Amino acid sequence: MVHGNPAPSPRLLSIATAVPPEVLDQDAVLRESRELLQARFAQFDRLAPAFQNAGIDTRHSVVPLDWFRQPHGWTDRTEAYAAGAAQLFQDAAGKALDRAGLRAHQVDIVVTVSSTGIVTPTLEAVVAKAMGFRPDAMRVPVFGLGCAGGVSGLSIARDLALARPGAVVLMVAVEACTLLFRLDRLTKADIIATALFGDGAAAVVLRAGMAGDNGKPVIGQGRQHMWPDTLGIMGWTVEESGLGVVFDRSIPVFAEAELRRAMDALMPGRHVDRYVCHPGGAKVITALETSLDLTEGTLDIERRILARNGNMSAPTVLFVLEAVLQSGQRGELLALALGPGFTLSVLPVRVP
């Protein structure tokens, strides 16, 4: 019998996060939203408690608060996205590469995850000269995964690292959610989105097959589960003046009812020392604790990240992963996030 060499283990060399400089205090956002939206949306006062109950103190934005006082269309939203997301990409990626002891010219593959703006060429090309990427670096832009993008993007990066042992893989998840706040289209989902979402980026550096990386966290194989007939739970509608949020109020209830069954199917019998969850909102965190049979308050880091940054969509779970690793947590971690589709994305991470 012929035995091949075991597949190399993709290792997490570093992780880093970044937020834009504009800080949105939640109380200030509520005051501004009331001034701008109350006269336009009759149910605003009934939904206003969502700002206080979201579990959020501050968020960050690539544009100042007064930017939202004027209507915006595709052109200026895209210009703000191109500038803001590119800067966030450079900030997070540069920090991650520094922590890994690497330079941009050593990156072989760049995976870019984003669902809040469209630029072509895509972000990794926009920043390539400033970052110092090689002309032959492979570019893998990924769009449309929404809040599941951090976990799914890391899974894609892991598989690419596994397929090319020794290659340095940089994965960057960057979102500028605030640019999609709308004055011209007011639904309950728009008000909730205004209360929840912020901007940020996270970057991870991976490599497989290098003996010197032993001792670094091992990234396991990611899995996804998409529930049938759930396309209307989360996503975007494409409209004349921009993307319109689809954000169903049933998400916490759905997660509480369906998550455990899907988890058991994807990862049967798996021991988990610490779940690393996307904190979609205060109610979502509580639903996750219930569904995963966790004591209330277990997902403390998730609540802290949400309070400081809001829901940043794709990168948020990576903010949690960074904080969990910095806390000294060891053993078997399981990252998970829910996103458009409606989809559960999970990824095991083993910390030696």
C-alpha cells in the first residue's frame, strides 16, 4: 500500500482589524435620525427604541455624520465606498502583514470580501500599487456573502492555501455599510439598519506547509448550510439610487429555531471550547446563546465588539476572532455567521 504525505495544515499567521476615523455615537445617530426621518416615516417613534436596545454605544463610518443629511445616488455612494473601503483595506492588510512579519510583495493570493459597494477593478487592484503587491499575485474578489462573508471568505482563503502549499494568502473583508443608509426609501428594515450597521475591515494572513508556522492556529475545513425558501430574509435590492437593505425581523427567531439542527448536520459530535460568533445584534446574540445551549453572557466578547463597532457585516466575526485569540483562548474554536441565502457558514479553528 502506498501512503501519500499528509495534507499540510493551513495556519493562521496573523489577524488584524481596522475602523475608519469617523465615530458615530449611538445617541447622536438617534438624534440625527429623528431629525431627518421622523417627518418622512410615521412609524419612526415606534421603532426608535431599536437604537437604545441594539447593544451599541459607538460605530464608525467612512464619512462624517453630516454626509447623511443630503440624498445620495449610485455615483457619490460609489465614490465614497471606493475611497473609504480602499483605505480600510490598506489599514487592516498592512497591520496583518506586519504582525506576520511579511511584506506585501510576498503575498501570492489576495481574497477580497465585500458586499456594500461595487468597484471594478476591485479593491485589491485599486490598492495594489500603494500596498506593493506583485503583478502576478492572484486576485480573488468575492461579493454577495454579506454578514457570512468573514467566515466564508476565510474558508475560501484556507482552501487556496491548502491547494498551494507555501503560498502566502491574504484575506481581507471590508464593508462600508453606512453608505447605504437611505433617505428616499424608508421601511422598518431601513430604520433597523440605521440603528445597527457600521464600517470596518479585517485581514487574515494564512499559509500551509511551512514547518516554521507550526504552533500557529490551524484553520479547518469550512462548511455552509443554505435553508430553502429563505431568499427574502437578508440581502439587497438593487434600486435607482443605491442598494436597499433586506433585513427581516424574523432573523433572531429563525436562528434560535434552526441553528442547532444545521450545526449538528454540518459538524456532528464536534467538541467546541469556544464559539466565535458574528454579533448581528443584541437579539441575535441572545438567540445564538439559546440555540447553542450556552449560558447567558457566554458570548461576552461578541457583545463587546457589537457595543464598540456595531454590526459591520462580513468583518465583524473576525473582530471577535481577533479578540478571542488575544484573550489567550486555546483549544477548539468554531467560527460561525449567518448571511444572505439564508446561509450558515462555519469554520473550525484549533489553537494549540
